[in-house]
Amino acid sequence: MRKVVYLIILAALTTGCGNGSSDGMLSFYEMDTETAHRSKDAVFAPAAIQMERAATGIPSETKIIKSGNIGLIAGNLERTKREIDSLLLVHDGYYSNESFNDFEHESVYNLTIRIPAHSFEIFIEGVESAGDRLVSKNISARDVTEEFVDLEMRLTNRRNYLKRYNDLLQQARTVADILEIQEKIRNLEEEIESVEGRLNYLDGLVEYSTLYLTITKKKEFRFQPVQRDRFIERLKQSLSGGWFGLINFTLFIISLWPLWIVLAAVVIIWRRLVSP
């Protein structure tokens, strides 16, 4: 069935190009190719899909994105951190983000680690044994094979369309046809860049797994009295503060002089009105 569809499409393209017009190619691209592709894939058996991927150069292996969160309690924070550093060197991993916070009751390392996917499970085992106590663990795996294959198919189709439009551009005779084909080429190039970017992003996540690691060391509570100034110094500050407060209050009262004038005028008028 798929071969028949491809032969029909090829025949339509050949006819359009033979007539020296771009209408055949333009109308062909404007049809909903993605919907047609999905509807055809829905009726194919898995073996047929594997054969198609092999024929188009699309890899058939499963694409898995692995990630996880681990929380450790460490008695010796620096020693545990050095053990994690050594594990990274052994497994060719790296820190994509590293932060340290020294709080009042605890010291914490927050680490974002990228590790090759084939070493992810072994690396996790080493991390779990590095701390004194494992307090949290959450490991997940997401299968993106379907999305990956769909993007590869879209990329292959777009590249084929781009090649045909470039060939068609050489045969265009009118300015209107040239401009229309060039606009289609520009849109295709943007779509290709977008799909390639998404594929590269997925490839990076599949090739290198991500682990968010938190290493915490609890501190013993120690009472530390607040440092306070001596009595003489505090007395000086109180006298100085009171004096400046009095000055500020006096200046504030003076700044209300227009209000005092209005009040005085009101009082004088009221007395004249009520006096016999």
C-alpha cells in the first residue's frame, strides 16, 4: 500500500514538472502530509515499521531518557563530595550545575550531574554508598522512541521536499512562481532547523542521563549569644536618639505653620460671632 501511495505521488510530481508549471509541486506540499503519514502508520505491523526505518536510515533502537533525584545525609560533607568527584571521573560525567549553602543548622551541596546513560545505574550505586544515609531516591525513564522516529521521518520528508523545490525553482519561468517557490523553500528551511534542534536536544538527553543530587550535613545546635554593645555605648545611643527625635518633632510642628494660621483665624472669627 505504501509503495502504491509513493508511486502515485511520484507520478503527480513528474506530470507537474513535465508541463513546465509549479502548480503540481505547490499543491502537493500543501496537502496534510503529517496526517496522511500517521494514518498510514496506524495500519502497519511493527515488523513493517522496522523495515521502513532501516530503508530510510532511521535508527530502530529504543531511545530512553533516564533521570533521577537522590538525597544523602553525610557525616563528613567534604569527604562525600570528594567521593562523588571521583565517581564522575571514573564514569566520564560532569557537573552541569553545582552550588553550596552553609545555613545555620545544616550545610548543603546541590549538584546537577550529567552521566553517560550506559553508566547511569552503576553511578547511582556508587552515589548511594558515598553518603552515611540515603533519605530520598526517585529514578525515572521516559521512552521517546516514538517522538524520535516521528521527528526523523519529518526531517527526511522536509529534506526531500526542499530538494524538489530547489529543482522546481530552476524550472520556474515567471516572477510570481519564483517568489512563491522561494517562500516555500524558506519555510522548509526553518522547519528543518527546528526539527534538527529538537533531535539534537533529545539526543543529548538520551546520551547523557541527569541526576539531581543533594548532600546534606546536619549541624549540632550551639547556643551563640547575640553580641550587644556595652551599657555606656547603649546609653549614649539612647540619649542621642532622644535628642534627635525631639529636634525632628519640633521641626515637624514648625512645618505646620500654615495650619496654625488658619486655626487662629477660625478661632478669632468664631469668638466675634458668638460674643454679644
